[in-house]
Amino acid sequence: MRLVFAGTPEFSVSCLEACRASGAQVVAAYTQPDRPAGRGRKLTPGPVKQAALAAGIVVEQPESLKSAEAQQVLAAYRPDLLVVVAYGLILPRKVLAIPRLGCWNVHASLLPRWRGAAPIQRAILAGDSESGVELMQMGAGLDTGPVLLQRRTPIVREDTGGSLHDRLSMLGAEVLAEGLRRVLAGETLTATPQPEEGVLYAHKLDKAEAKLDFNKPAVELERQVRAFDPWPVAEGEIAGEPLRIWAAQAIEFDHHAAPGDVLAAGRDGIDLACGHGALRVTALQRAGGKRIGAVDYLNARPELRQPR
């Protein structure tokens, strides 16, 4: 089987490795063009490009797949299958028709819930109890194709955007590996249409969403902190100082304080008044500083210390 892989971020790398280990011939890796990164804004290759080059795989980086020229380049690889994992570019109908077996997509949600760009973070923000990955036969719509295989995982209270990302990345590689193994063995996978009800769209994350609104219930702010770790990281003020909030948990706290007021501060953390309950901040970051624990922050601002 001649296989072309399309992906860009770290989430996709484990799936690229699953393709390489399957016995299929990975004839090319498609990934987005290098983007500026770091303080120097130097053009930097994405994780998939780095992994592909290290494995000796030819890399293609078109700005778009809409042009006839880009489609001819892809067709020249004579792919039997195109595997797409967080590629970041829309595949036109003509591209979907190029591979003999069509195009597969590994998507990090339980479809049709959380179609779109940020399913991992949206699931945490919404308080979902479960997530998963689905191997899907791609169609013309956004994450609308029929499902071939699935893996599920619970979302626990300790999960962050980062931890759930890593777990789903591994599950994605597992489900893709199973699909490739079965097809290479001559099996035709059953494609199950997605339910028409329960569709939700996981819109791309916006850095403006990181601002914590302490008028909201503490449980919603806890989810916000968890979902936005490691990016874009929640932001809030403690006693007038803008900070990045890395870790926090919602606690029951009866109070009549104004939203955002410090209710208590000590070894357990810094308790901030919310619309309902309190948010206990346990890890944060000052402007220009590094991530620190609440105790270290209180050592620098001892005037905030107060028992519950």
C-alpha cells in the first residue's frame, strides 16, 4: 500500500509513526509551511516535518491544495490512501478522489460532538465526562464522514488540555494502526454514518478566551484553567496584579465578597471569590517570570496571607 500522510502538530506525530510501523509504504508527508516561532520569529518546521525528515520521508508543504498544480503533485505519488491527522488545510473534493481507498482522518472527539479545530479544549470547557478518537472516512464536509473505528477515554478532573491531548494522540495512533492492519490484511472496514443529532462545533481557540471572569461559577473557571494549559493559559488578577493562572480548583466557599477578592491565602493556595464558590489557585506566573506555586508567590507578597 502506498500511503501519503498529512499532518502538522505534535498530536499527529504518533500517527505518522503508526503509518511507518504498519507495513505500508509512506511515500510522502504533507504538512503546513514553516511558521515564525520564538522570540526571534524564526521560520520553524512543525513536528511532523521534523519527524518525517528524520525518517527519510519526502516532505511537501503547499500553501493550499486547491490549485491544479498541487493536486497533480499529490496524484504523482499514486497514493492508495491519504491519512490526515490535524493537517490544518481543507481538502477539496478533487483531492479526496485521488487515493484509491479515499482519505482517512483521525479526529480527537466522539463525533458528531466537537467537530472542528479545538475538540480537546472544548470538551474540557464544557465539562464532558468522556472523549475519544475516531477514525473517519473523509467526506466533503467538516468532520462529517462516516466512522470506521473508535477509542474512548474518560475525562477526569485532573486532566488538562495537555494531558488529554497526549492521551488522545496515543489512542489516535492505536486506532489508526488497527485500521491499517485490518485493511492490509484484506478486510473492508464498515463505515457507520454519524448521528444527525448532537452536532457541536469546536471553534478555534482565541487568546481572548483566556481571561477569567470571576462573576462566573468557580467550577467553570476551573475548567477554563485546565483546558487552556498549556495554551493559551488562563489569565486573572490577584489583588490587582495580572497573572497567568496555571493550576486551580473549584471549592465550596460561602461568601458575600466581590468577584475576584482574596478570601483566604496560605499553604493550600489562594482562594478567590467567584459568582458561586471560590477558585483556589495553586500555580501561577508573574509577568516576565516562570511558573511557581502559590506558596512561593505568597512569600513575595506576604501581605496577602490570611487564614480561611
